[in-house]
Amino acid sequence: MYRSNHSFPSCAGAGASWAGHVAVLAHAALIDELETFPKPGLVSPIDSGSHDDMDADTLRRSAASLQPFFAQLAEAGANGAAMAELRAIGIRAEAAMMRATGGINAHRGAIFSLGLICAAAGAIGSGPVSAESYAETVGTRWGAEIARAPASPTSHGGRAVRRYGVGGASAQAAAGFPALRAVGLPALRLGQARAPDDPEAARVDCFFALLAVIDDTNLLHRGGSDGLATARGQAAAFREAGGIAAPGWRDHAIAVHRAFVAARLSPGGCADLLAATLLLEALGASPHR
């Protein structure tokens, strides 16, 4: 779990203080996602997975560039912003990311998912609520507007949604992230119970749980329906073998990682959802004024 020494004064400016704290947690979630290994096909400090255009430093620069915009999204949520205003902040965040990475799309999906959760945290405020409540609030406040927006005809994820008829990240967000509430958070908590002294192992368990069930549009873009089925099947097999509770689990996970790299598969949507799960858990565990 995340812990913070951030204070929340009860005077004017407390809203901005909470927004800043939310942004710190969102940045930390992106860094913890990056530093998780084995995470099949994805960038980590160990290697670049199935990616030739980015490495861990690229993602660190990207994450740092996004932190101010996560604070802006939290502030916008606190002020009752509609989806159009949140999108405008997200577009500015994407431009900052592109400047930081030299034109590489490192975190566009994370800007969407984590950005909406930050906005929900701003709308809720710093009172004690469950991690799940932040996810649900995205759906109740902005779900209808998200659902009305057509899939992008230009992005890899948008084209996969159109071609394969899956919901993608937008459908998850519009419904209040049901996969995070039903799969991501329970898997993360089980992993923490299984490996209380190894937070990375808990994140690996969470990632594989998401990978086994999500229609990841990045996998569809790179590998089509067969690639998605193969990836989900390997994740399910890892889980059925006991996940991180099984002897030799790390070797098993590394073997899956190598198979993904060989096939050039990259479940970037699941990476975003892992980071979003970490942010939800951190918000639910945050100190409150």
C-alpha cells in the first residue's frame, strides 16, 4: 500500500492540497507499474519488452510530465467539471507527454484512466471512502458522456474497438471500471496477503489477473484475436498454477514474458489498468483530514 506524509490543512487551499496529493499518488502508481517485473511484453527497468521505441527512462520522463495535469484533473473534478473540460486537460497532458518523450506515446491510455480517477478523487474530496468508490464515481459522474463518444478512428486502441467490437478502455471507464473493482483490487489485495514483504510480487499477481480477463486493445492491435486469446490463456495458466503462491512462479512469469516478446505482444491496456488499480488502492488508503 501507499503511505504519504502529505498534510491536509483545514483552511483555504485545502482543495489544492488534496489535488496535489492525488497527483503524487497517480505519479507513484505509474512508476510502480513501470518497475514491476515480470510483466509480459512490457517495459520495465529490466528490458523494453516488445517495444523498440521506448525504455524505462522514457516512461519516467512521461510520468513526470503528467503529474501537474493529474492535479489539474483533480481540481477540475472538485469544481464539477463536465467531460469536455476533462478532455481538454487530457489533450494538454498528451502534448506535454509527447514533448517529454520526443513524440513517443508512452502513457496516452493512462492519461485517460488515471486522469478520470484523479477527477473522481477531486469530486469526492479527501473524506474517507473505499477504493472502489473512486472507480464508481467515474461512471456515475461522467459515464454517459464517455459512452456517447465514438471510438477514435486514428488510435490503435480505437481502431481495435471498431474492428473487433470490444469495449476497450472507454467502456470500462463509462461503467465505473468494473474490472478493477471485481478483479484488479481483489487480486492486488490477495497478492499483498500472499507476499506481505514483496509488493512487486503482489503487483505481478494483479497484472496477470487482469491480463487473463481483459480484451486488451493493444494485444488486438498487435496480434489480432489469436494474439489476445494466446495472451489471456497464458495468463490464466499462470493463475491456475497458483500465481505468486506457486514454487518457481517468477521463472514461470519470465517465460511468459519472453514468449510475449518473441511474438511482439504488448498488453499496454492491462499496464494502464494495473496503474489504475494501484491508484485506487492508494486513494482508499490515504490519510484524511
